[in-house]
Amino acid sequence: MTEIQSSFSPFQNITPNKAMNMFLLPFSFDHQKKEKLVHALQANGFDFFSLHTADLETKYYGQDYFVSHASLDQYFLPYIECILFPSSPEEEGLLRFSKKINHDITFKTKSTTVLSNILSIDVFLCPFEIGVMTIRTEMKGDNYSYDDVLEFMNHFRVLEPKLAEEHGSTITYQNQVYDKVQDYIFAHLAPFLHDFMKQETDHNKHFGSLPYFIDERMYTLSYVTINESEEINDVTLFRTGQLNSYSSDGKPFVSARNKTYIDQYNQQHVYTRWSPETYYVMTDHIFSCISRSLDKETDQILMNHLFGQHYYNLFLHFFYKIVLLKLSYEYSQLTFDKDQDRIEHLIRSITIFSGKYLFLEISSRTEGQEFSRLFKKTFHIDALYQEVKETLGTLYQNQEKIVGKRHNYLLLILTIYTVISGIYGMNLVIESWKSNINWSAIKQYSLFEYIAFIVALSGITISISLGLSALYKLIKEKFKK
């Protein structure tokens, strides 16, 4: 392990003025229950989020902040806006339902105890049976350190602790103590949501577990301001991206000791357009804004951007990643000889996603385009999409093989009947069939009469079955549409 240079001080004693977080919990829901889920959300105090409802600008973000709907409306390209901001719950797109919570909780780990306010939650109902819950929090008090902020984010995002270092954290709300974050969520934030979640795997993990996505951990967004006189060094940025907080003995922790490695990591994951006052850190675990500007107007602008346009920019790419992983997972579960309907469904899903939801450009602003490219890189969107495109080509080839094989079998059957009919001179009539059929006379049939009898009955049976099969597929297609 490389020794740290004498000039390299790994840890900073910086004091946050404000720390706000959002945690994204993806889940799956049954599309057949979507209408009931919408009614349940509205019955439980959730508002359908619309840019045309100005009262919602100040409702979900605490006392000091608001998110400008006009800025959101101007930030995204028109063909993206109709997906991100549908005008009614009946439309297709990312349907957002939000609710003000205002719960004060005490979050305790082995290393620290922090107070936090659960400001509000969002529930997004997205295409492809994808749902996402967003939990919006703000840390309270003025005696917590930046290490405490990292500790809170690192442990609160763990829905169900599995590893040894994840155990020991608790949430206390109204004198009730929970040792699992998911238990608190589904007891007080959205208890009704559990009934609508679709378990996509036979293994019981957590509610709504997605076998193709990050397991038992939520994605984190954070906004932290520190004193203007304090610097933000490379190790702090690295620890933020890695969510390095405290070690098992309660001391500040960093998961790398090589200064060169830390610098290379930061070059890939830190957005420095407004440095040294403001930095954005983007990794597979977190999207964080750290600023040492105390100007009230700048503070409001940064928060408005992070909880508004950056939130939706990230959310769209987060949705892209989940869907692409889901499509790849569904492909891996196919049995090509038996799942013709699932093959057709997957082809249709990939085509719809590629043509209707996935776009190369989502914003006309330079800042939006730069963040979009960084999100694509962070979530590996291009590589995942390339894999799905190759999957689509493979699906078409396999479908052609299956359909060709079935056509060959059908052609073989029809050829056999044509040959037999030709041998009989296109006349398969048995003399005893010209009047009322005497079934007892079947015993006296000759060999050729038996052949005619079998061919006639089987031909009628096959014709009826093919007709019923075609009718069933027609009705099924109309039902799917």
C-alpha cells in the first residue's frame, strides 16, 4: 500500500451549515393494479405533481427552499417534458405523487447519533412496471460534522443490513425503535405501498426487490453547505463519492491511501465547473453537491437546481438504467423453445423503450447536456443500451427460427394431406357416408376406407384447432394493446 505523502492530509474537520438528502428506492408494481395504486396514493394524501400547480413549489422542500416550476419547464426539451411532467395521472410517463411528511427521527449508528427531519416523499409510477420512492430529509441541529453527514447517508440508504459493518443502526420515531430502515418506511411513510409491490424473485430480500438492480440499498442525492472559509480537498470529495464515514472503531475512514489513485478517481467523478466554491460528485452510489458559498441567493439557486432540474435529469437516467437492466434480465430468463409470447413481448418492450423514452439529448442548455453525459457515463447507459440492441437482434433471429420451424411443420402436415387427397383423386368420400352414418360399419372398412376416415376426421380437427388458435391470438393481441 502506498504511503501518504507528508503534504497529503487525508481528513478535514469541516462543519456543515446545512445537509439535505434524497434517497431513491426502486421497486416493481403490477401494471394491472396501477389504477388502484393511483387511487390509493391520492386517498393517502399524495398530490399528483404538475408544473401547472404553483402551490407545490414550496410544499416539499423545507421552510427555506422552493423549486421553481418555470425553471423545470425551460430546462428540458419539449419531447422530454411530456415524459417527465405528464399533465394527468391517466397519461403515460413518469407519474409523480408527492406528500409532505415532516417527521423528526433520531438516527443512531455505532459511531454517532444525528437528528433528521423527513421532509417529504415522492412516489413515481413509471412505464415498464417500475416504481421509485424518493425520501427527502434534512439534518437538524448545528453540532454535526461532515463525517456524521456521510455516516447518515451511508447507513440510512441500507434498507436491510446484511454485512457486519451495516448492523447496529437504529431509527427512533415517536418512541418506536426500528433496526431496519425499510421497517420504518413501510410503517410510517407509505404503509399501503407494500400491497402493490410486485416481488420479481422467489428469494425474499426486501419489499419490491429487483433481482437485476442494486440490492437493499437506495441511491443517494445530497446537498451540503460548509463555511466559506473552509476548503474542500480531494480526499473529502473522494470520501463523498465512496460514502466513507467512520471505521469500526469510530474514526474517520477513507477507502484509499494512494494520492494518485484519489486524484484519478476525482477526475472521473467530480464536476468542477464552479470550483473551488462548489463541487458535484457523481458515482454509482451518490450524486452530491458540496458548496462553501454562504450567499443566500446562491444557496437557493444551488438547492433549486439540485432538487429540481438535476433531480429530474438524474432520475431519467436512473430510470433508463433500471429498464435496460430489466430488459437484459428478462432476456436471460427466456426459454426460446417455449416462450414465444414472452419473446414477442420483450421485442415490443425494447422497441417501445428505444423509440419512445430513450433520447440522446434531453436539454438544450450546456449545463444540462454536460450533466446528462456524466449521468450516462456513471450509469453505463451506452454500454447497457448496446447490449439490449444486440439482444433485440438475437430475439428477431430466434423468432424467425421458431416461426420458420412452425411453418415447416404446418407445411409438412398440409403436404401430407395434399398427397393423400391427390391419391384419392380429391375424393375422400366413403360410400356409407352418403346416407346416415352407420358407425357399426366401421369394423368392415377396408384399409383405404380407414385411411380416408382418419384423414377426414383429423383434417376437420386440425382445421378447427388452427382456426381457434388464430382467433385466440387475435383476441390476445387486442387485449394487450
